[in-house]
Amino acid sequence: MSFTESALDMRDELVRLRHSLHTTPELGLQLPRTQEKVLTALDGLPLEIQTGKTLSSVTAVLRGGRPGPAVLLRGDMDALPVTEKNDLPYVSQLPGQMHACGHDLHTTMLVGAAHLLSARREELAGDVIFMFQPGEEGHEGAKHMIGEGVLDAAGARPVAAYGMHVVSSMLPPGLFASRPGPIMAAADTFCVTVKGRGGHGSSPHRALDPIQAGCEMVAALQTMVTRTFDVFDPVVVTVGSFHGGSADNVIPDEARFEATVRTFSQENRVLVKRRLVEVVKGVAAAHGLEAETSFGMGYPVTVNDSGEAEFVGRTADELFGPGRYFVSPQPVMGSEDFSYVLESVPGAFVFLGACPPERDPATAPYNHSPEAVFDDAVLPDGAALYASLAFSRLS
């Protein structure tokens, strides 16, 4: 049987596991219930399994029946601090916690791939590392697992690594999409505290107003971006938090704002950091105030190896036929800590449309929304592609 046929035979088991994971989502690096469910789902397979020391990770190695290199497949397992608003029979049972980014599907598909490849172990020309990862949502789980040795779990560094991510809108259901080169952005954080001198709202000339100066900074940062960076190597700076003051007639001593900074090249990542500080300090000086700044480096750019991205497309075409794989013309401004894996191992990250058929992919709630819904129907396809990528790459 082909991987697609075998995966379809597993559909009911995959759906049950996914629903079980969805009802009990966990956050961050410590996912004990999720880890337990993954270990139970892998029980009985010919895998060498290790669990994390500082996080609830699971690393499983399948030794092929024939000698060869290793390939890594990764699925993230953590949820988001979101209260689900869907009316589903498997809705999250934990208020304030939801699999709003589809990681329950990623985990399930990777379990499915482990079963599919284990069934063809004797044909496998090498080893497969299954990386079940906590803490993708801002906790650098991939970096923690790399530090604990996931890349060397098979004894040698893998020759390729593949990750997958479902989307609840944007793509039609069942359509895979990837691209060579940058596919997701670096995500950094810029924080500013504007320090002025408080006073009465009726007499702003007797104070140094940090709110007015801060507002000018926010506008100036947008102008800086459009006048500094090429639109074909884009940079995004979005101020998502601005706080200052406690009453309408009181000018506060200080105001604070925070921005997310997205880039696709190391050159721009370095340059935007310098320019942000220069603009803020310049506006502050013009108003006779001071500005304290800090810059938090987040996930790096997720960069697909061009050869591996092409291989993903060929494999998808061979597995599902033409029309199921799409070369994305541009990257996505979201970020991913699979980027840490791809800094060390050539590989590719691929998206899979999981919008339910009754919804319009152009308008359906997107990942991270409390109303995001992901279609179970894509579970066999995701598992089959994971398995086929590892099997074919080792062949």
C-alpha cells in the first residue's frame, strides 16, 4: 500500500488523537499530559525514545533496515493562551488555553508518520528522528531541544529536516505551499520608555509631555521604514502596545510603547535595530526629553534550502498528483522557531491548508483566533507527506 492509502486507513485513529489533544491544550515548555498522550500513541513501535530534561519533549528515533543517513521530522505540540469560542464536540476544556494554531494537528500527523514509517522499516535506508517539540509559541522550544541533542539523536547530524504547519485560512483545504529561500520572518521586539516631566494638562508648556513625543515617534518609525528599506526586502514595524498617563488632565512623567519588528534578511535585521534607536533618540532630543530603548532578539528568519524546497514539491506531486502543491510567490511575515533547526540542517518548511470546506479560505478566522477551526480531513495527507519526505529523501 502507498503512504496515502495507509494513512487513510489510520484516519479514525488520527482523528481521535487530535481531538484528545485539542480538548486538553497545554502552554509553554511543560506539557506533561500532551507528552503522555504522544508516548501512548507511539507505544509498541520500534522506536528509541528519549524525553526532555528541561522540557516535555519527545525525541524518537526509527532505525531503518538498511544503512544510511538520518532525516528529521518535526511537529510542535504547545497551545496558545486563548479562550476558544467554537461550538465543537471536542472544544478545549481549559479556559484560556486553546490549540488555536493547529499544533494538535502537527503532533497527530507526526505520530501518523511514525506509524507509517515503522511499518516499512525494513525498506528504510537510514534513520528518522521524530522531534515532538513543546514551546514553539515564544518559548524557543526548538532551541532547547537542540541544546539537549535532538539533532544528534540518531548518532549523526541529519542530512535534511522538514517541518509542516497547517493554516485555518489563506490556503484551500488540502493544498500544500512552500518556497525556496526565506519563508517566514525574523521576529524581534523593540521597547521604548519616553521620559519627560509631568504637569497639569492645562499647562503643557510647563511640562515635557512624553505622550505627545511618543506619538510622534510611532509615526516617525513608519516613515523611517518606507524611506530606508527596499520593498522587495520588506521590513515591518508595528507598535502594538502604548501606555502612558492615568487621568485626562495629568501629563505623566513617562510613556512606554512596544513594537514587533519583522525582517527577512540579516542585513536588514541589523540595520533596522540601529535606525529604530536613532529615530526615537532624535525625536526625544527634539522635544527635550530622553528615551530609553531595548531590543529583544526573537526567532531568526526561517530559510528553506532551495534544493529541499524543490524536493518537497516533487514529493507532493508524486504522492497526491498535480495541483496539490503551490510555490508561494512571497514569504509570510509570521515567525517560527523551526528556523533554529534550519540554521544547522538543510531542510524545508511547508504549509498545509486546513480550512473546513464550509468556510471560505479568504475570510475564515486565521491561526491564533479563538474562532479558528482546522479540518480533520487533512490529517492523513499531512502524515503521508511527512513519511514520504523521510522515505524518499533517504532513498
